Amino acid sequence: MKLEHTGTLALGALALVNLAATAGDLPPMGGSMNHIMVHLNAANEIELTVANPGEMVFYEPTETYTGAAAVLNGTRFNAQYGWLVSGLWAPPPGGFVYIDQIDASPTLSVYAGRAFGPYSFMDPILGTGSSSSRFAWDGVMLHNYYAVTMPGHYSASYLVYIGDENGEPIAGYTPGEITLGWVWDTGCAADIAEPFGVLDLADITAFVTAFSLGAPAADVAEPFGVFDLADISGFVGTFQNGCP
Ligand SMILES: [Cu+2]
């Protein structure tokens, strides 16, 4: 009897742990939904429109995530962009809708917003880790999580096309292309590492790392998108002058 009692207590404790984990398993989107409407028109062209074309602001979490969502710990993230079908259409028999990440800021990570295809919730996708740059979309609203560890302006570009089961484009269909943007602005180009509000060695170390990766945090001076002496001078100058 005593053993049974202990067993019940242990189960009860486990259930409590699971309940607690569930709350921390569902990170917020970081703002209201911003849908990328995907439409196939009568001329078999993919048309893409995003409701709010501005940059989404990365969410600063105040909580710790558990389970699959633990990949977001130590990052700022955003899941406002959601792929959504617009109008009544379907790919041809044997065809699939592919979303292919053709360009993205280095150090921008993407995680699956729900289970779909071969992916589970929070699996790395779209080139993150060793994942494929593309996936076959099931057509159900999909808000993936974009995560970064350093400030800056980030972007990712997508080609959406109709392809066969191997991902080969099907002739007669014109793909669509769209660029999405996100920002983490500290208000000071030299303040790129914790603790924020203080310029210290951590910012210099982060700049060197970001510069070597070609990451947005080091892209502090024009021409943007290029990592050159102007970025180094810009960082050093801002660092010496101090932040407002
Ligand atoms: Cu949505």
C-alpha cells in the first residue's frame, strides 16, 4: 500500500511538471499575425503579398522555454509572418507548393512553427543547421519562428514555386518572390552585446564575431550589405563617442 501511494505521488508530481512545461512550450509570436498571402492566378503565376511590409521587431523573451521551444532560449525571436493561402486554387496533380529560402542574413535561424511534412514543432528549417533550404508547404497557415542572438536588421528572401515530388519546378508555372524583414534595434550601433546600455569588451568581441560572419550586427556603415573598413571605423567611432 505504501509503495502504491508513493507511486501515485510520483505520477502527480510528473503531471504537474508536464503542466508547467506546456505553458513554457508555446512562445508568443511577438506581435499580431502578418500574413504572406500566396495566390496562384489564372495565368499560373504565384502572387505573393504581405499585409504589413515593414520590419517585424524581434521579441525579447522574459521567460524560459522548455521542450522543443528551448531552442529559442538565449535568442530574440519573431513568428508574426505566416504563410497563408489566398483564394481558391490548388497545385496541379502531382504538384506541390515549395517555399525556398534563396537568400538570408547570416546568423538568422528559422524553426518550424508547427509540425508539417517531415518536420516537428521547432525543428530547424530553411537552411538552419543542416536543414534543406526549402520545404513543401501543406497550404495550412504556418508561422515559423525566426531567431537571432545579436542586434541588427535582418532579411530573408523566398522563392515560392510549383514543383514535383522531388522539388523540381514544373514547367508552365511562374514562381513568386518575396523578402521579409526583422529588426532588433538597441538604439546604438556599438551596443550589440549584453549587458545592453553599457559599452564594454563584450560589444567589441561581438563585433569581431559578427564581422567575421558577415552578420547584420557588424553592418554599421554604408554601403550596407558589405563588410568593409567603413564598418570597422563606424563601430570604433561610435564606441569611442559612447552611446546617447
Ligand atoms: Cu496567421
